[in-house]
Amino acid sequence: MSAYRQVQRGLGLFALMQAVALVGPDRLSLGLSAASAALLGLLLALHVRVLPPSGARVLLIGAGLALVGLAGAEGAMAVDRLPWWEALEPLQQRRLRAAMLLLGPLDVAGLAILARIASARPGDRLPEHPGLLGLLGHRGLRDLLRPLPFLPMRSDVVDVVYLNWLVPAEGLRPLLPPPLRLRTLGDGDLAAITVLTYRHGHFGPRFLGPLRWLMPSPVQSNWRLYLQDSDDVYFLHSLLGSTAMALGARLLSDGLPATARPDMQLERVGGHTVIVGGRPDLFATVAEGERELPADWAALFGDWTEAVRAMTTAGGAQDVDPVWGAVFRAAIDLRIAPASVQPGKVVAWQSLALRRIVGEAEPFAFVVPSVRFDALRVTASRTPR
């Protein structure tokens, strides 16, 4: 058996031992708890060999949550048998039991994280945000929350800056997870990549109505590819200037690989729109331009309006979850009238991350002053593993 399969089956055994320990007799629970801790040490030793260091850290955190939660749940049931229990005041007893019971959900959260890792296959991408956001927004916790209904969201976004590049399709295809297919242009040898950056206008649940003005208006930057046979896109990156909103997007929706970038900026300075991103890096200054297409774009589109319509039409965002064996689609409503779009001219731009993708290609830019954005629903379709 491969080391990877040992880890996978070992995590399954670990979860079973924890479940039996929660409902079994005292001696059995104690023995299973000790055995599961020993098993965890063995799994960690094996796990380092089959996943990157970030994955090993996630396993350690998940296992730690599971063990702490199990200890709390077991302790709440058996604490009254401890020798010093009777010495406590009744109020102290209630508080201690309540505190230990509150640790119980950590066991569920930890096991969800472990199940997510155990269900992956060798070679699967397990991207995780570093730090606290990576723990709170872990996809294992999203698995727990997925049965909850999706709340339709709305935002009155402003200053939407589109930066578009035409590049060889062969360089973009490897960036898409199967079974998603790249939409090509011309004779099939070219494709587009777009970075659109904008400021939200009170992004929040639609049911709030007028109270939505209480919601924040962070900057967001989506790096996207266009998908074949649909108006959908795939996000390489989705950067949010609010950590809380990035966490909410990771836990409550699929199709949006949100990453928090509180240092991201989108400002208007002397008639220019300036974008400053974090990781991946992006700096761009966009001024007013003319309704003229660059030569490479003019060879593919009849006029400026046709090119703008092609780059702004999007009915949803798709993402592939290899653990669930599903393609998730987040449906959106974003209606941009080409007549409302302002032509742009890129004065300067710099991005090491983008240069690795687009090479020497130069961007075709335009700006949408304002538009209403609605996130409607999330659906899933099964795909062969």
C-alpha cells in the first residue's frame, strides 16, 4: 500500500475511533483516545511525505481541533466523577461543564478538515490561504456548510477596470482544471485572459434591501479565463480587500477562490485609475482612451463594441472540486451595456505573475463607471473522478 493510501485509510480509522470514543464506555473511550493520539503521530510522519508542508500544517491543525473537541465532549460527560468536582460551587460547575461542551463542535470541524485531506487524490491541488483565514475558511469547513441555502447577494459596483490580454491558447490550457475547456478565438490558437478590478458598493444579501448600505465596499480583483461553450469564466485568482468578506466567500459559496488582500488599492488620481495589488502582484495606471482596438484585437473582432461585449459577458463562474468530484457553478447577473463603457489606455503596468502568463502581450483596457452585480445561486454537476 502506498504511503498516500496509508494516510487516507489511517484518517478514516482515526475518525471512526473518535466517533466510538464519544459514545462508548469510559474505559473504552479512554483507550480509544490514547490509541487515536498514537495513530495521529504515525499519520503525521507519513503525511509529510505525500503533501507539501502547508498540507502537513493543515493536518496538524485539523487533528488538534479533533482531539481538543473530543477531550472537551468526553470531559463534559465525565467531569462530575473527578475528585475535586464536589469542591466547586454550583455556578463554577455549570460554567466548567458548559465550557467543555463548547469544545465539542471543534471535533466536528477538525474531522471535516481531515476528511477533506483524506478524500483527495495524489496530485490534487489543495490551495489554502495562509494563517488564520486558511484555518477558518478551510474547504473542509465549507463541506459542513454546503447544505445551507445560498443567500443571493447584491452590490452596486463602481470603477470597474478591465485589463485584457490575447495570448497563445496553449499557454492557458494547463491553467484550467479538467473537465473545464478553454474558449479560444480566431483559428483556435489564441485565447483571452482578463483582470478586472473594481470597488464594491455595499456588497451584502439582497434581502436586506435599503439596509444593505450598512455593508462594506471593499476592492475586488478577479483574474479570469473564459470557458468554451458557455458565457462562464474560471477564476485563477479572486482577491478581496476585506478579510471578513473573503472568509465569508470561502465558507458560504463555491466557484470563488477568495483570498484576502487588505492592502489592495483602487484609486482615481488626476483622471487616472491606479490599481495596486498584493500577491499576485499587479500595478497599473489607466487613463482615458479612444474607441480603437489594438492591432491584434482588431484582427479578431469587427469593432471596439464587439470586443467589449465579448469580454464583459459572463453568466457565471465555475470551479472544480476534485474531492467532491463535482463542477460548481456560481450564477451571476452582470449586465453591462457597451454604450456605458469608457475606453481606456494603459499608461503603465507591471506584474511578474502576469508576465509569466502573457509574455510580451500588451493589455486592451476599458472602464465601466458603475453597474449592478447580483450573485444568484450555486449549483453542482458531477464529473468523473
